[in-house]
Amino acid sequence: MQVNATSRSSSRPSLAAEQVLKRARGVSMYATAPREELTLEEFESFAVDRLIVLRMIENLRIRGFKAREVEQQMRPVLKKHGLEDDRRKDIVSHYVLRLAYSKTEDLRRWFLAQEAALFRLRLESLSSAELEVFLHDHDISFEEVPKENIAGGGVSYLVPFTQALELVAKRQVAVEKGKVVVPQSKIHSIIIARFRTALSKSLATASQFFADIAADPRLASLLRNVDRHDVTPEKNVVDDSEQITADQLDALAATSMPLCMRVAHDALRREHKLKHWGRVQYGLFLKAAGLPMEEQLKFFEAEFTKVMTHEQFNKEHAYGVRHRYGKEGKRTDYTPYGCFKIIMDFAPGPGEFHGCPYKHYGKDRLAALLSTLSIRGPTATEILDLASNHNYQIACQRHFEAAHPDALEQQDLSLAGVGNHPNAYFKASRAYHRAAKAASSTLPPGASS
Ligand code: SF4
């Protein structure tokens, strides 16, 4: 017997049946490329929205969240980025990223892993009626085992063992004459294996056309740089809600700066100088954090003039500060560097303090640095392991959580850009401390938070 179409009546489906169809059709194997008009804005914004979703899934998986927790966290994210209800956007964004991520072996592997995780999340949330519709829509059928042959009844399928390798490896099914009996509850892993195989082949095919399509000047920039796209929303980066002063910087470095900026700040205070890339990385961060140009000049001058004259500072460094604020040269309003750039750009050499410590420091140096910030024991081990496994930005998020207890529980706190942009880290930390202060000021006298 073959499992095939779900029964349909000719009359209009009930609301419940419509819901089943809608949910089932929200899960796609992306077997047919869309053929439709797309504006350049849509091309880019769809890709970025899907990228945010895939990076979030990667993040949760690396941090060991269980399948149910990943689903709970991802549902609102999928909705927010229009990939829950907008089928067109879901399909188009998949195809845009499929092409962009076909460029190299590493990118193909990354895309395949995250798309398979997203597909799994959606597939496993289908009810059995919805799964039946999905199988029918995708023309997937399995040989059904007669009920009388199954102890305890229920629906089971006979599947070639080569299609059930994950289940065989986990010893969840027994092989007999080259086939395995798979209960309906475990059929997902076979469908996911098919999804992975099909997507892997499609990525290999797309890679052959990548160069030709990316030669189109309208698409070149996005297709070549999409994997580097800084997906941190602008509102999470530039802090226009407050101005800070030079006098506050020591305290802010201790409470709210991410490790990269903390390192640069401490080096400047200790050595009274920073080499070029350190000045640029830290200076742009301070600007976006709300430090006015006059205050940055005051701060840099106070430090640099401990090892040089005021005249020398004015001649060699004051211009650089004004330049970062768009007051010299081409008068460009320079934006602060995001984590991707800081991590991927060149490593700091001897006596330099730019870069990302999670990427650029060895394990012992990073452990010593974390220890000076009172991050020790299992939390330090977790952060060090994340950094050793090249998950630098997630190590930074874990650091944020350790330095800001219960931040994840604070509904109003936007942690979206933490680990993606140093200024998003700073902004989230400032909001956290403001909320903590407001909460403690509302406590009755004698109570402590
Ligand atoms: Fe700085 Fe980003 Fe590295 Fe965190 S992950 S330390 S914010 S560069």
C-alpha cells in the first residue's frame, strides 16, 4: 500500500482543514525555483531577513538548545522576519541565499546545515494530518506496513535502509533484508535526509552559475558579500539616546564595553597610546556610543600627551579624531566596525590592540584576560571552548550573559546585535544597567534587589 494523497472533498474545506493545508504548505523542499519579478530592494531585504533567521538557528544549535527550545525561540523570529506566513518571501529568500552561498565549499556547508535545521524545525512541528498533506504535495510516498503486522498497531513504513542511515546509526530501527520498519513518528529523519541530498546537489549546480550571475553589476555586491552582511539593525548600533563624556569612560569600560573595546581602552590608559587600527576601531566605537568629538579629543589628548607634547598630538592625532567625525578630508560620516569586519580583518601585531580577543588571542591569554574580569570556572571554560571552536561571536554573547545576569529574561532588552556589533553590545548593556537602576530605586527602603 502506498501513502498518498490526503482525502479531499470537492466542497470548500473547513477552517480546520484550511489551517492544515496552510501549515503543511509552509514547509517546502524548495524543489521548484520561483519565476517572478523581484525588485532589487526585495532581493536584498529578503536575503538579509533569511540570513538573520539562519544565524539565529546556528546560534541556538551551537549553544546546545534542545529541539523544542529552538522551536520556541525561533517561532517569533520567523514571524518577525516574514518567513512564517509569507510563502513567496520564504521561497524567494531561500533561492537568493542558495545562490549566494554556493560560492565556496565552506559557505555551501554552512548554508546546508542551517537550512536543514530550519527544515527539521518546521517538519517536526507538523501534526500527522499536516504531514500527510506535505508528503502528498511533495510526491513522497513510502510503503506502508499492514497494521496487523505491527505490534500495538499504528502507522509504520518499510524503507530501504540506505534512506534511514541516521535511524540505523542511532539503533532506533532494525535492518532486515536491506529494509527497515520506520514508525510514522520517525519518518522525519528520512525526509530530512532527502532534503539534504537534494539541497546539496542544487548548491553544487548553483555554484557552476555563480560567476556568471554575480557578473551582473546589479547583483554583484550582494551576491559576493552576502555572507559578510552585517545583520545588526542600525537602531541597535548607534546610540543616539544618550551622550557620554570622557570622564565616564573608565566606568563604562568596566561595566558595558565588549572585550575588544575593553582591551583597547585599557591599553590606551596603560600605555598612553594606540597604534593606527586601534585608534580607528576604538575611536569609531566611542563615537557611535555617544561620545561627542570634543570629548574624544579631550580623552585622547589627555592620554597621548603623557608620552608626547600637545603640539605633537595636535599635529599627528587630532586630525584623525576629527576625521572620524567627518570634520576633515572627504567629510565622510564613518560608521563603527561590526564584529565580522573586526574578526576577519588582519590580526593585531605586537603592541597593537585592535581585533577581537576571541579570535586573535590564544587560549591562555584569553583565559588570563577573562580571569581579570572575574570570569572563571565553568563559564570561562564554556567561553574558551566556544572561541577554540571558532564560535567567536557566540563566545562574546556568552560573556555578555555572564556579565549581565538574567539579561535573557528581560523582555524589553534587545540582545539582537550582541555578538554582531560592539556597539550593540554596549547599547544592550547600558539598557540593562538603566533597567537595574530603575528597578532598585522603586524598591522600598531596606529591601535589596
Ligand atoms: Fe568585539 Fe564582536 Fe569580538 Fe565581541 S565578538 S569582542 S563585540 S569584535
